Amino acid sequence: MPVSAELQRGLLDLVYFTWLHNAEALAYFAGCVITLGLQFIKPRRLYLLFFVGFLVLLIEFEYVKHIVEPLQQQTLQTVLQQGASGVRFQKLTDIFLEKLIPLTLYIIGWGSIFFGIVRIGTGTDRKTVG
């Protein structure tokens, strides 16, 4: 059964825009899978550092993209149930959920990867785990 040109175009657009939306997450996921596979083949602290780094970066990406806004709304609705004006609480919530948590996850993720690269450069990762 032949596929119409519009359907082909729509499917290509679907794949392309799905890729655009998730390219960073897919890269972090691939990093997790590769380093976890290497960890199973030959356990090393280096692979564990890379795995933790990619996993935290994947969590940070998903947190910023999908979790922070509903979590922020839920927190504000729960605390300010009676319509009270909590401008100060709202600002603190914004800073904590939108700035502090993503920044912390970002620093932990890239810091772990950077620390692993430094361990490679200094030659301190010769030992296997276990």
C-alpha cells in the first residue's frame, strides 16, 4: 500500500522534531548506556564517575524540561491554599526550584565527568573496582 506524500512528510517531521526536542537527553542516555556497559565489562571507578555524571545530567535535563513547572505550581498551591499572598515564599520557591536545583545538578554532572577526565590525565585510575 503506497504512502501519500503528506503522510511521509508528516512522519519525517515527527522524527525530526522529536530528535530536536530530545537530542541532549538521548546523548546523555547513550553516555549512561555506554559507560554502564563498560562498567560491566571491566569495572573501573572512571566508568562509574562517567555514568553518574551522565545520569545526573539526564535527570537535570528532564527536571528543567518537564518537572520544575508542575512541581512549582503544586508547591505554591499546597502552601498558599487559602489565597494568601506569599510573595516572599513564591520568590524563594522560584529561586530554589528554578535556579538552585538545576545549577546543583549541572555542576554535579559535569563535575563528575570532568573529575573522570582529570583522573585519566593524571593516570590515577589504574585500579579496578572490587
